[in-house]
Amino acid sequence: MSVEVRLLEERDCWSPGETVRAEVRWRTDEPPEGVEARLLWETRGRGDREEGVVATVAVPAPGVLGEEVVELHLPRGPWSYQGRVLQIVWLVEAVLWPSGEQARAELVVSPTGRPLEPLIEADDEDTADAKL
């Protein structure tokens, strides 16, 4: 059993409001109950982890072997962020049901062409992101 997800455009960054196209492929021994593609963001770093699923596309009646191209519309935010204490990362995720097996592809969502970074360098790692 396997699942893969691949972004169809050869770039790392998308602007808010653009559409991301991805290909989802799967191979199973028995037909899965479902195959789903999701657009989501998650936080990484210290503190509680949070995530937000922005869009979901379900593949109707998936067989044991298949591939599907999905289009996912990016919202206005949050933008990708690369701080010392906190990061916001965007992902396209493919999930097989009921096993829950998944594959992910990361992307950057930013109007600047790269993840936002802290404006102020701080000596204390714990306060670097808090001083924005």
C-alpha cells in the first residue's frame, strides 16, 4: 500500500490567491474507502502545534491503483513564516482511508517569494518571534 503526492509546477513559492495543482497517486491491495487531497498549514517549533485544513478534494470511487490531478485554491493567509521559535509551513497532503497512510509535499505561500522572517534579530531565542 502506498500513496504519493507531487506538485505539478516546478517552483517552491506561490502567492496568496493562486491555485496549486498536484498529482496524487496510490496503489493498494484492496480498493480504499477513500483517497483525499488536502491543502493545509501547520505550525512547527515550540509551544502547542496548530494546523488549519483550508481545502479538501475527495477522489470518487478510487480503485486499487490510480492517479488524480487536484486543484487547490490558496487563501490570503497565513503566509509562510520562518522564525527561530515558530514556523508556519504549507502542505499538500494525500491520505488513504481507512489506513490513514499519507504523503506530503511542502510549499511556500508568500507575496515576497520566500517565507517571512523575523524583523528584529534578538539575543534571546525565546523572544525573537515575540518582538515582531
